[in-house]
Amino acid sequence: MRILFAGSPAIAVPALGALAAFCEKEEGFTLSGLLTNPDSPRGRSGKPEPTECAAALQRFPGIPVLKPEKLDAAARVQAEALRPNLLVSFAYGKIFGPKFLGLFPMGGINVHPSLLPKYRGPTPIPAAIINRETETGITIQRLATEMDSGDILAQEKVPLDGRETTESLSLTMAEKAAELLPALLSGLASGSLRERPQDHGAASYCSLIAKADGLIDWNMSAREIDARVRAFTPWPLSWTMHGDTQLLILKAEALPREERPGQAPPGEVLGKDTNKGILVQTGEGILAVSELQYRTKKALEWKAFLNGARNFIGERLG
């Protein structure tokens, strides 16, 4: 079985590494190449750099890397030259059309970090956090023409404790994908896997996140704001305004309702809790902020922040 892996960001790197190692040791399996996004400018220098997947593949020299701008006829010629039987995709970033999928005699499979059919779309991890789910999971499905609608090949649940960030949950999902993929490929090769269709009537969807989504609405409840702070870590981050200055809220936690019944207007800085941080009134409940940062300065733990902003308590944010 010759496999073309399609992936770009860091979340796909463990799966790519597991696949490469699996193909090295298992007879009959070959990683024929990597399909990834083109190099893009990063950091202060703006120098174009490869995707995390392309950089990681340097540990496995000799494997071709394709970086097409579009999956057009030229890209299809490049992919076909690698003679792949199966496409394995995880967070590649582009939609596969029928002509491209037609290159693969065994079709394609996709890793999706949700319990499909829940949270079809590009942002299932932050969606699960924003909606305060008690569990999510990872699904490996058949690639289909309609996004994330293919038959399910494997699925595993992941319990949530309510303190995950998109960053930490992405690491968990990356590890789960790396664990599931080799056994699934063996099952595909042997014909022992049983596929099951999704319940399309139960499908829910998530959409792309924009930088502006990080703006905090202090009229929301403390629990809602807490969830959004975690969902938007590490991007686009949650922020508010302190006067004319943008203030990033990096870590926060909703206080239990019985601790501090609030009467002040939403966004008002009420005081501090020696264990939990700076207390801010919300539309419902109190948010304890433990790490924050003015846009042009460094991130600070709340005590250090107050040392440099002595009149902060009593201010109104937003």
C-alpha cells in the first residue's frame, strides 16, 4: 500500500511521524510522499518557512514533499507520479475534489478531531471548548465530497475536565491520531475494518474563527468568557480594552456563583482574590483573571501586573 499523507500544521505531525515509522518497519506499506501547504512567511523576519509537517519530515529523508498552491491539474500530475494507492489527510487545509480523489484506487481517509457527526468543519476543538462539552473525541472517516460526511472507520472518545485550551486539547488529539492510525491502516489492508455511516440528521457544524472573535463581551456570563479564553488560546487570544489600550486576557476562571455575587456593571474590576487573581464583573458571575498582557508589553501573572497598574482596581474594561 503506497500512501500519500496530506497535512500541514503541528497537530498532524505526530500522525505523520507514526505513519512514517510504521511504513519503515511494516512490509507492504510505503509512505510515497507528503502533500502540504506552500512555505509561508513567519516570525519577525517574514522569511518563508515550511509547514510543521514538511519540517518534521526531514527526519525521514528521501520522501517527496509536494507544496502546490492549488490542487489543479499540475498538482494532480505531481501526485499521480508518486503512484499512491491511499490518501491519508489530517488538517491539510484544502478541499479535495473528485478529480484529485480519483487518483487513489483505495480512496482517502481523514482524521477529524471531534465525535462526528458533531462539529463538522474547520474548528472542532475550539467549538467543543466554547460549548463546554464534557467529552469530545477523534474520528477517522472516509473522505467524501461533502465535508466531514464520510463513513466512520474508527472513533475514540476523550473526556474533558473543563480546563482545556485549544492548545492543550490539540496536543491530546495529535497523540490520539498517532495511536489510532497504524492499526487502522493494517485493518484497511487486511479488509477487517467495518465502516459505519454517519447519522447526517444529527450533524452540527463549526466555522472558521476570525481575529475579531477574540473581543470579550463582558455582558456574557463568566463561564462563557472563561470558555472563550480557553478556546482562543493560542489564537486569536481573548482581549478587551483598558481605556485606549488593548489588554489580552490570557488565563482566567469563572468563580463559583456562591463565592462573589456581583452587583457592579459588566467589565468593572472589583478587586483581587489572593488565590485566584483579579476579579472582574461579568453579565453573570465573576471572572478571576490570573494572567494578562498589554498588547505592546510582556505577559504577566496578575500580582506583577497590579504592581505596575496600581489604579487598575475600580476601572471598567471594554
